[in-house]
Amino acid sequence: MRARMSHLIPACAGEENWVDSRTVYIGHKEPPPGAEAYIPQRFPDNRIVSSKYTFWNFIPKNLFEQFRRIANFYFLIIFLVQLIIDTPTSPITSGLPLFFVITVTAIKQGYEDWLRHKADNAINQCPVHVIQHGNVVRKQSRKLRVGDIVRVKEDESFPCDLILLSTSRDDGTCFVTTASLDGESSHKTYYAVQDTKAFNTEEAIDTIHATIECEQPQPDLYKFVGRINIYLARDEPVARPLGSENLLLRGATLKNTEYIYAVAIYTGMETKMALNYQSKSQKRSAVEKSMNSYLIVYLCILIGKALINTILKYVWQANPNRDEPWYNQRTESERQRHILIRAFTDFLAFMVLFNYIIPVSMYVTVEMQKFLGSYFITWDDDMFDEELDTGALVNTSDLNEELGQVEYVFTDKTGTLTENNMEFIECCVDGHVYVPHAICNGQVMAAAAGIDMIDSSPDAESREHEELFFRAVCLCHTVQVKEEETVDGIKRGIHQGKATSFYISSSPDEVALVEGMKRLGFTYLRLKDSHMEILNREDEIERFELLEVLNFDSVRRRMSVIVRSNTGEYYLFCKGADSAIFPRIVSGKVDQVRARVEHNAVEGLRTLCVAYKKLSHIEYEEVCHLLNSAKLALQDRDKKLSEAYDTIERDFILLGATAVEDRLQDKAADTIESLHKAGMKVWVLTGDKMETATATCYASKLFRRSTQILELTTKRTEEQSLHDVLHDLSHTVLHHHGSMIRDTFSGLSNEFQDYGLIIDGATLSAVLKPAPEGGGGASGGNYKEIFLEICRNCSAVLCCRMAPLQKAQIVKLIKASKEHPITLAVGDGANDVSMILEAHVGIGIMGKEGRQAARNSDYAIPKFKHLKKMLLVHGHYYYIRIAELVQYFFYKNVCFIFPQFLYQFFCGFSQQPLYDTAYLTLYNISFTSLPILLYSLIEQHINMDILKKDPSLYRDIAKNSLLRWPIFIYWTFLGVFDAVVFFFGAFFLFDNTTFTSNGQLMTTNTQMMFGNWTFGTLVFTVLVFTVTLKLALDTHYWTWINHFVIWGSLLFYVIFSLLWGGIIWPFLNYQRMYYVFMQMLSSGPAWLSIILLIMVSLLPDVVKKVLCRALWPTTTERIQVSAAGSTLHSPQGPYRGKRIICFCFFSQPVLLSKTEKRANRAFSPDSFSVQNREKGK
Amino acid sequence: MMASSYNAKEEDGHHSGAVGPGGPGAIKSKKPDNTAFKQQRLPAWQPILTAGTVLPAFFVIGLIFIPIGIGLFVTSNNIKEFEIDYTGVEESSPCHICSQNYAWNNTNPCQCSIPFTLEQPFESNVFMYYGLSNFYQNHRRYVKSRDDSQLNGDKNSLTNPSKECEPYRTNGLPIAPCGAIANSLFNDTLELLYNFPNGTSISIPLSKTGIAWWTDKHVKFRNPGGNNNNLSAAFAGTTKPVNWRKPVYELDPSDPNNNGFINEDFIVWMRTAALPTFRKLYRIIHKNKDMPTLPPGNYTLNITYNYPVLSFDGRKRMILSTISWMGGKNPFLGIAYITVGSVCFFLGVVLLIIHHNYGSRSNNADIPN
């Protein structure tokens, strides 16, 4: 702390100079005189604070945050109004639930924060070893400061962001796993700067004299630029570039390296890990949106009711004898109040009286439903993957029901549809095809037959080319050799000749290639002292000095290495996508290779092209210079690097191509087919090339043989203008679409064509490019519309050659299209993160490319096939559950409040509540809360096996169908009807006649009168029973828990009422409920009328249900009936597949034409093909 | 909405006990338990409301409700009820004079008599009610204008009544019983005379106890000082409600068990009515051993007209009624039962037709074309 204070003053002076970068003095040592002035900067200490609250600010801060939420704020206002003005209900009625909600939330958040505090403390206090004056000193982690030199041992994790200075290894490298940061368990190599790697003892490191200039912290884990200035004895400082390969991130763990020395540059909340804490923007589900619009409607109803009553009150009170009859005078102070103030208070009082129409408990229940409900997803056995030993993960429970609403599925190809388990298939050198023996004997043999095998007598030149190719593949990669038996992460390679080494790489393709080379005779042994060792066919070790690695990136789509052979020749080997290589070729057998590449791509193989060029020493110097100057740049380093790469990687000589197979995931095709049947449109967005992707699409049944493929690719747009192509396509599609509608109505839809669209990245960006100002007029903007129109009419779309950002763009485009469909993105890699974040629902596959996608997703599943159960079963269930929950909540509160509204007409608009305070308070909290919560957790309207086997059921709930306005209005009217029945039922019993009871509980027949509280209790009793039984009627899945909860809550109501009325409660200042309930029950007519009123209230809904089911059944209802039928007939099998499938096929035209009439929405053509097939049978 | 914006997943995994369904706890868990509950496969009864299942229910309901309704209707019709409006609005009414020159603070009682004839005998116990209309006993200001602890005999509340009683809380001294309800206690006196054909008449004995809820009389309402017979001492330091003529401890000086707060007329009045038109039990005429309680013939209703209702267009009635097992005269319940029963029966028939015509179709629908 003192140190910090002392830095304070100079820091202020120096701050302006160091806006964009910071200077770190290693070991806090001043640079030698002559260098820049020592400007100590002020940095935060290494304390990690992930907690939101402290002990002191918890209550105010938490309350503030909770009341920022609009619903809570509304209830707070109501509560305050109750406190301030004289309102009909005591403040307890709304204060207690609010208090309950706020407390529960606060406890939950407090507990979470306590855990964070605990974790923070554990982290902040864990010891670190700091070098001070040549000695190792133990310090608490939080006391670490920027500039400290830290020693980290193997298997320790880094306490802050560090620049590697030296390691126990002579070559200045260390291995690190970033599993806890991004999930990649592979070992990554980090490098010490060459000039410091020698300082690898405590004493030596203390003598180092250097400063580091680097950018200010930024959250990107993979980006870092900096420069180290090393002051060697009296010389000018040596400047060396620092990149992300020198930066050890907090949270990562040191592996396979005994110890390292490193200097802290970002500490505490400035570490990249801490900067990545920021939570992503919250997604809200469609259900929540409809809930909010319902809320607004109800708010309007509420205000409307209050207004009507206020106005009527003053109209009614115009007669002073009504306003103030002799028996009911106002107090003097009330009389003196201004009429406007009185009217306003009356309005507020009515608001308070009716405020229960928007219940606090709905939010709590929805929240609990989502929170608890998501456990069923994590618990699901079917979504458990043995291999990964993990089940589905729920990162946010807010979107459960959205899973039942998906219309567009955007999926990544590699690792999502496919295994991302690469296998080397073949390589092709100058048109000669080489197939490794190991696979020849395997399953690929049949496919490989007929291909010319390794040429038995190659001429010298091709022989040389061949060997160069093999060496190129062996050298041009970033594969590491892992020489131990146990690997912490997933095994990236298969056993090598020596049983104890593996190939490890972040890219499985590379492993496959190096493996493949090994089978063809060239074994990559290791990287030692910057020399790559290769065991060639003659069992000789060849050594190449590795000079530069031009890393792979997804924009260039290629990587290169520059090596020097034993003979002193400089080679640049490059491998990459064909599109990235071919334009840079100057010689080689391009045509043969291209033909082979295309052939392989059609087979669905991943192809890479390999090329090389020889460099002279001078050329190499130039390259070095170019690279170094780019690497040393502090500003725009990436841009400069890519420019440099571009200049270096050209004028290649083509060597050949490789082909690697990535097999489809288990049941991928089945899943896609199911999604199609469920009415979803599946888009594949991939960075792969068109041919490969198309092949995968065929294999995964995204495209069928009958699908007419529309292409919107650069190839086509080269021939025609984009404009023409788009119009052509839209013409084809739309024309056919139009005729299709006619066919459906005439019942002849035999001639059906289903379309698949292929678009590539370049064309896509042309399509999405905003219209040039003035020039093209409206046409540019129209491209987007036309494109969307085409897409909407295609059953499948394949977007290939996509950059990560383009994937998100596509998702955004569809999201923003005029129907606002619900989108789902599924992917496994870092390149899918943008799309996962963009889509309504983001699903991450816990794949081999690390856990980044899973980390950023809303849900993570082990395999693509689990998407089926996730959407068709869980999504469907959650949707119907939450839909019922929302509708029911509004319904039961209409039933609750509307009688109070009606009562105002009979009590002189005096805001007299109909029910007792206890009933008002507990209605939503306890009498009617549990049954609906339980319903919304375990309701299953259809057996889950049926849902899975019959994806078309998903269409029944598409487009938020259960929360549409007509249904909402139906529920509201049902509520109003029930309320009218309750109120006027009781009204006629009280008004017309002597509604009386045996006052002495059946001992004498004395007739006593009932008062207003009995009236309210009667209405309330009918209300509680009706509302609970209504839910019972809606329940299709009666487990013992349902029985327990439904009958239990009714019993609870009765017991509570008996108790509440049974005692003179000493703490209450009124005893209005004393014996009211008992007296009511002792009256015969009360029993009769309760039964009658319940029957009458439930009758219309039952009739509506039965009639709709009999006359206009939905697919779901048909299946329910037949499922019930079949369980009846065959108890062991609840579901007879064949019969039911027939059912749903039949029902589809009915269903579709119905929806078609309602909204002129695009046909999903799939149902028709299904139907056709059915007819063909 | 309750979920915190903080997401446990975003941690670097160093605290694994975080709550949340997707918390790291879930990562650690190996294979999930294969229990029926967790796999959502609890054994369950899966009822579906179809025409077939609902049909019998409708018929059964119809068959049960209609007889009940008929029974109720007949019972209700057998109940004899007689009602006289003695407000005295009409000039012909004997109470017209009383009603006109009367205000609540008038000191001279006004008497009037209304003769009436019962055509049929009233058997068994007869209940005598007074009925008021357009009297908003359920007005909020009125309903809450009472102090239940005072009425329960609480000493503190007796001398310091609740604020709710305003403006009937104090009148110099604290008012007991306080509040608008007590203040406006119905204070007409009704007497019933049977006129023998020979011109003589006898007063019919009216029982004024047993008209309030037992629990009200014995638990909820209590005089201050418990069973102390000296009520006037117990109420010392309080004053009578403004409208009352006599203090609360003189409501029924003849019967100490019916005096003060536990006066049954008072208790009955204090149970506020649900609707502006209401009746309250006034007296019970217990049945005689051999003759009908009220034989047919001529009667006179003697009214001590104290209670003003004209100012708010109210009406006062006297009702005589017998009762049955289901209470007083109540045609509504019987009619409602008959109606609902018939509707159910009718719906049953409709559903039968639908079931017959459509039910078979939907069962065979699996073979299109």
C-alpha cells in the first residue's frame, strides 16, 4: 500500500504520456542513465475481485439492483402507496410477498457472492514466489505487483499475466495448458525472448535489466503486442518483439517444465482473465416477450378498472346522502381535503385494491420454474456422453422454452456435424496418389480401388518432388511431440512407434497429416534446439533448422514455415486451402492436383494443398527483416504482419495435395432429418470449401437426391451479375412456390420440388453490402430482401467459406427478417462463438476444438445428436409448461380480482375488499402457487418417446402458438366468466334470500345472518377450488406428486381457513374472520352453492376442450388419444410406432392449410414430401 | 429475471460450489442418476378429456343435479315468508307521519302500527327479521369503523379506541362502543300482536336471545371487566355513541347476559352485511306445542319508529319467515341446480352425437385415401 502511495504523484504526471501502452520495469529496477526517464506507473495490485458486494454495501446495493427491475419497482410503488394513503388493504398484503421475493433473491445473490468472496480470498491469499535480491520470497498472491519477477513451478498456475523471461529448459520454451481459460487441454508452447532465456537461475534473473513496453490490458486472450528493451552492459538496449507466444495468462497452468521465471505485467483486475469476466448480454425468450406484452395489457386493464371505478364513484357520490349518509360520516380532515386530491387518492386506492391482477409471485414462479426445470436437462441420461463423461450443461436457464420455438438452426460443420476426428486418407503428388497401407487394409479400400497407387518406377524429378512433398508435410505444422504416457487432455494422436510419444496439436488436421506421413515413411521426431528432426524412409535422421513459422489464421487460410536444410538451403513450405494456394502458384502440375482436390472434395474429404519455394540467403534476410519489423510494431501489428505474410507467401511451386476425412457424427443425419420434419430450417455455415461441405450435406441428408440445388457462388456470379442471378433464383423459387399453394388447395401436391441453396462467403458479403448511395438506387438494398425470400423458400441452405463474423451476420440477417424467427446456432469451435452469441439460442458442442463454444453458449451438449432430444423433447415440454404457466397465472388472477371489481358496484365504490387480508396475501403465495409450479415442472402432455419419434409434433407449438393473442383472450375471458359466476352466484344467494346458517354449529336451528366477510369467504373458497381444479383438468401427467400437491394445497386452504378463523388472534386489531369459515361450512346451502359454482365455472372450459378435440383436433391431441388407446390395449408398450406415424402424416395437410389460411407463411416443403411418400406406399 | 447477471460459468472455475443449474457442479457429476424422477419418467396416470370420457360424467351430473334442484326448489317453496315495508314513504302508510318528521337525533319516539293478515299458518319456529335497503353497511369507511379489541373487553381499547373509529371515536370521553357501525345501531322496536277475531289481541312472545352467532356472543364480544355485574362501573370513563339514547350498559337491563357488548341485537348489527339490501335477524318466535306458531289471521305490527332511512332513500321492512334444512326461502339455488343439471344433460346428448359422428372418424383417420 505504501508503495502504491509513493507512486501516486509521479503517476499523475506521467499518465498522459502512457495512454495506450505501459512500461514495466522488470524487478522494479531503474533503467541505466541515458535511457528514458524512470516513470513508475500506478497499477492495481493483484487482488482479484469477482464479488459484487462487500459486507457493508450488500443491503443497499442489492436492494438498488433489485428495484431497478421494473416488476419489483411496480410492487414497491404499490407498497409505498399503501403505506402513505389510506388504502383498502393493509400494506402487509403486498409488502409481505414483495419482502419474500426480495429476501429470497437477496439470499440467493448473497450466497453466490459469498462463494465468490471465498473463491477470491483463496486465490488472493495463495502463495507465490517472488524473486527479490536474488532470493525467493513467498508472498500472498494479492500482494504481487507489476514488475515483480515470479517463479512458477510445474503444475502451478500463473498468478497474473506474465511475460516469460526464462525457463528450466535450455531452449527457453515452456508448455502451458489453458484448459481453465478456454478449455483447450492441449499443451501450448510459449517462448522466452532469446536474449533473456539464459537468465534461468535466481541470481541470474535478478541481474536482468530490462523494461517492457506493452499495450494496456485488453480482454482478447490471443492478442498481445509488446516490446522488451534489454539493457546489456552499457550498450544500447536491445529491443525484441513480444507477442502472445511470450505472454503467460493468469489461470493457465505450467506443464512439463520444471520452473520458469517471468515478470508480471498485468495484475489483478487487469489480467486478461479478469477482463473476460464481463457477462454477455442477456438473452430473453419469446415467451418472456409475450409475457411482458400481456403485462402491459393487464396494466392497462388495471388502470382502466381503477379509472372506471373512480369516475363511477364520483358520479355515484354526487348525491350527498350517498356520499355521506348520517350513519357514515367522514372525519373533518377528510372533508377538508381537496376533491382532486381525494379523487387521486381514490384512484390510487383502487389501483392498490386491484394490483393483485399482476402478481409478484408470477415472476418468482417463472424464475423457479426455469431454474429448477433446467436441472432436468442436466440430469438427462440420454444426453450423457460416456466418452466425454459429461451430460448437457445449462449455462442460462432463461431460455428453456425457447428451445421449443426454434425455426432456424444454424450449424457448424466441422466438429458439429462431423466428428472432427481426422483421418489421413491420401495424398497426391503431381497427380500421383498415395494411400497409406494401414488404411488400405481398412474400410477405405473399396473407395481407393482403381486409383493408381504409388508409382513403381518414378523418374528422378517426380521422386524428388515426392520426397520434398513428404518433408514439407512433415515440417510445415505446429505439432508437438508429447513424450509421456499420460496426457492431461484428450489424446490428440495415436501411439507412435515408440509407445510413449504422441502428437499433440490444436489442429486435428495436422496430427492426421503427420500421422499419415509416418505411415508413408517419413516420421517427424521432435523439435530440438530449433531443429526439426525427421526420420526418413532410409531410417536416417534429417535435421532442418526451423527459422520462421508463419502461423495459420482463418483469413489467410494457410500457414508456412521457413527451414534451412543440412545442406544450407532455405525452403519455405506452405500448406493451406486450395483457394489460398492456387492463386500463388507459379509452376507445378496444377491441373492434375486441382482435379484430384476437387474429386476429393466431392467425396467429402478435407483437402489441403502443399507448395514450396526455395529462398536464397538474401531473400531469406529480406523475409526476416520484413517479419521482424512487422513483429516489432506496437501499433497495427496484426495488419502489418498479414501484409508481410502476403508478400512472403507467393510464387510457390505446387507440390501436391492431401486429403483428410472427417467422419459424420453419430446420428447426425437422423437428427437433421428430425429437425426438418419438425419444421425447422437447417442451415450449415462452414468455413470449408463448397465441394466438401456439399458432400457433407448430402451425407447428413440436409440435401436429398431430389433436392434441386441452387447455387449462389462466386463461380456463378462471375458469369452473370449478382443482380441477375438473384432474380433468376427468386423467380425459380417463387414461381414454384406459387404453384405449390394452388396445388395444395386443389389437393394435388404431387409435383413437389424442394430446394437447397448454396452460397459462399464472397457472394454473401456482396449480397449484404449496403446499397451504394444514389448509384444503384434501391437495387442494392433489395438484394437482401430477395436473398431472404429465396432462403425462406429453401428447405436447406449451405453457406460455405464463411468467416466467423459472417456466420454471425447470417444469423443476424435471419433474426431481423420480417417474421422475426427464433434462431438457434450450434457449433463447437471458437469460430462459432460469434454466431452462438448472436442467435436466440446458442448451443455449444463440447468438442475437440476446446470449450470456448461451450463456455459462451446458453446450453452445451456433448454431441450434435443430442440436439434432437434437447429441442424435440425438452424444448417442447418447457414451452407448453411455461405457456400454461403464464396463461394460468393471468387467468387465476383475473378470477381473483374481478369479483372485487364487481363488488365495488355494490359497496358504493368504497374500495371495500371482498376478501380478508390473509386471503389476499396468501392466494398467490400459498393457496394456488405450488400446483402450477409443479405442473410447470413435470407436465408431459405427450409421452417423450412419442415426441422423439414424431418430430412433426414440434410444429404444433411453432411460432409461439400457445401464447398467441386469441388464446390469451380466451383465458382472460374464461377468467372473467369464472369471476362473474363466483360473484353473482354468491350475490344471488345473499341478495335474494336468507342465506343463513346454524349459528351454534348444528346444535340448534337458530338462523343467523351472514355478513360481508362470509360473502367474500364463499367467493374465495369457490375461487380456490375452481382455479386448482382447472389446473387439474389441464394436467395430463398425474404422478403421485401432482396428487399430493393439488389435493394438498386444497386441504391446506381448508385447514388454514379453519385455523385462521378458529382463534382470536391477539396480534390483530380486527377479528373479522373469527369463525366465519366454520359458520359458512355449517350451512347446507353454502356447500350446495360451492359445488354448483365450481361446476358452472369449469363447465365451459371442459366443453370447449372436448369439442375442439372432437371437431378440430390438433396433431398433438390425436396422438394423445391414440397413445392413450394403445396403452390401454398393450400395457407394456405405450406407443405403437406405425399407427401413430401414419396419424401424424395424415394430419399435416390439415394442419398446414389451416395455418396457411391464417398467415401467408412460407411452406415448409418437407411435410409434403413426407406425405407423398406416404401416398406412394 | 431473478437470476443474477453474474454467471458462474464465467469464472475461471476456481470456485466449484457455485449455485446454478449449469454450475461447475454439473460438470463434475459423472453419469446422472437414472432415477425415474430425474429422467422425467415417473409412473403417471395420463387422463385425456375426450367426448368419450366426459360424456358419462355429464349424464351423471345431470342426473344428480336435477333431483337436487327439484328438492331445493320444492323445499324453498314450502317456506313461508311474509314481508311488510313499514318505511312509510306512501302517504297511506300509517308510518308516514313518523317517517316524515323524524331525524336520528329526535328525542321523542314516534309510534305507528301496521295491520296485516297471514293467510296460512306459520309452523315451527318463525324468524322475524328487519330488512334495510340502500343501506351501505359494506362501505369501506363503515366496515372498518370499529374496534374489535374494545368489543372484546380490552381495557386499554375501551378508553383509547382505535383510530379506525374516527369520527365516532371520542365525544369528549372515548365512545364505547366506538365507530360508525355501533353508532348507527338499528333502534326501531318491533312488536307483534295477534288480533283475535273477537277484537282482543295478545302480544306474541318474541325471544331476543339466540339470534347471534354463539362464538360471537361468547368469545368475540365481551364486556370489559369480565363477568362483573356492575356494567356501568366497567364502562366508567366512556360515553355512549352519539346517536344512542342510552349507554351501552343499558341496552337490555333486564338480562345481564344480554347487556353491554354482548347484547345480541348489537352483535347482529355489528356483523356488517355483504350487500346494501340486507335483512338481519331480529327475534325468534319459538313454536308452541299444539298450535301453529303463527296461526292464520289478523296481526298488528307495532313499531317504535326511531330509525331514519329516508334521507338516503332507504327502506325498512319486517319479515317473518319459517326455515327448512337448507335455510330460508331460496328459489335461486334450486333453479340454478335444475338449470345446470339440464345443461349438463343437454351437453351430454350433444357430445354423444358428436362422439358418434366424429369420434369414429378420428379413430379411423389413420388410413387416408
